[in-house]
Amino acid sequence: MAVSDPTLETELALLSAGARTVIGCDEVGRGALAGPVAVGVAVIDAGVLAIPAGLRDSKLLSEPRREALEPLAKAWVLHSAVGLASAQEVDELGIIACLGLAGKRALTALHEQGVDITGSVVLLDGNDDWLNKALSTPLNVVTRVKADRDCGSVAAASVIAKVHRDRLMIEADEASPGYGWAGNKGYGSAAHMSAIAELGAHGLHRKSWLKISA
């Protein structure tokens, strides 16, 4: 099946309608058994240049391609950030609340970089606005199914967040070897499940999820 490149059609329409900037937003690590859930955000405005060649939803790229494209994505957008919610927070609050918590942290980082969050439109991948559920002051959020595939700003956010989280899992594997996190990135591969059975759960595991998996 041919893979289509993302465009800026949606973002430019939002900017033409009055948005000062568009913040592409995507999550990674939602279904992992170990490690944080991460939310990436990437900001563009009407002066945005052409999308870097080859930039796509992180799920459609190999790990080496993501690593090569991540600095290009960061340089292409005006600002970017990644927010995290830990495995312990996932256990305590649930995954949907933690998506919002990680998103809130990412937006806080953008605010600290000088981004006018309230004057922006957040373009969120999917059909559920989990972001506003975590905010005391609602933002202008537009949800779009497959935005990570079709919208350049969201694809950039996806790659930036994926590379950031992957690096954390590789570092965790070096610190606590045996679970294969450098390869599985915390997802429930057969080898990962066997390692849990042999070594027991680690502090980076979402304990409530292990019970579900069992």
C-alpha cells in the first residue's frame, strides 16, 4: 500500500481562519506496558516552509529514519516540546487522564518558550479531546482522525515525541537490563513478557496493566 505524505492543508485553513499559530499534538507510548506515556507538540505559523522530505507519522518510519528526521522536524517548527506522565501516574490516574497530564506538561513547556497557547489552535490526533479534560481553562482544540498521517505539524510532533520516549527506554534498558526495552520500548512483546515472568515487575512497569495482560 502506498504511503501518502502529510500536507499542511488543515493547518493553513486554521491559520487563515484566524489562528495565530497551530500546535500539532500527538501521543506515543499509550499502549506500552513499561515506561511513560509521552505527548509531543509542534508549533507552526503562516510563515511555515515546506515539510521536510520524508517526514511522516512516526509509526510509518523505521527507527533510523525517525532518528534522522527528528532534528529536521525540530528545526522546521517554531517550537516543540514533549510532556511525560510516568508509569506510576498511569497506575494511579488511568491512561486517559495521563494523556491529558502529559499534554498539559508539554503545553506548559511551550508557554515557557513564549508560545501564545490561548491564541493557538491545537490540532490533536484522534477523535477524543483528552487534552481539554486535563485543563482548567479550555483551549481551542480541533480533533482529526489520522492527523498524525495527514497533517505535517502532527507528524512532526509524533516523530519528536517518539524519538524522545525511545531514548528514555534505551537509557532504562542500560540501567536495568533484562527486559529488552532498547528493542521493545516497553511494549508487550513475547520476550518482554517472558522477562517479566522471570525477573518480576520493575518500577517502570505499569503494574495495573500487567494484571490486565496476565
